[in-house]
Amino acid sequence: MNVRKSYVYILADKPKGVLYVGSSLDLKRRIARHKNESLAGFTKKYHVHNLVYYEQALNSNEALKREMKLKRWKRKWKIELIEKMNPGWKDLYDKI
């Protein structure tokens, strides 16, 4: 059985600003859609386009579970998670 890897990601509008947690099978394409605001909703409304954190999951079910878990986390915990991987809050889009 061919299992596709999936990703969980966090976007921000600026360091310690508005945060958005999502998941996708195709991270590069999904973030590009957020950046050009082709996805209606929260990220378009609040201009949340900078990829500040991502992690790989074994499959889409695991990614969705992790996404739901992160969405329940306190904001402080999300910020700490981001700063462990990306202390400068740089946009990681070009690195994927």
C-alpha cells in the first residue's frame, strides 16, 4: 500500500501575531494558495501567509489528528513550538 506523507503547518501574519494551523498532502501548493489568497476564509481575511512552522506526518490521518491537537493548544505553547524550530519567525516557504 502506497501511503502519502502529509504535513501539519502553522502560518502567521507577523512574529507572535495571528496564527493559523492547517494540514495538507501537498505543502508547497497549499501554502502557495494561502499566499495568493485563493483560499477563502480565515487566512485571506487576516492576511496570514507566512509559513513559520511545519512538520511531516506519516499519512493524512496522522496529520489531521496532529492538526486538531495543535488547534486545542494554548497560544503560548504554539509560540514556543514555532520558536524552537524557527526563532526568527522567518517565512519557510522557500525552504520546502
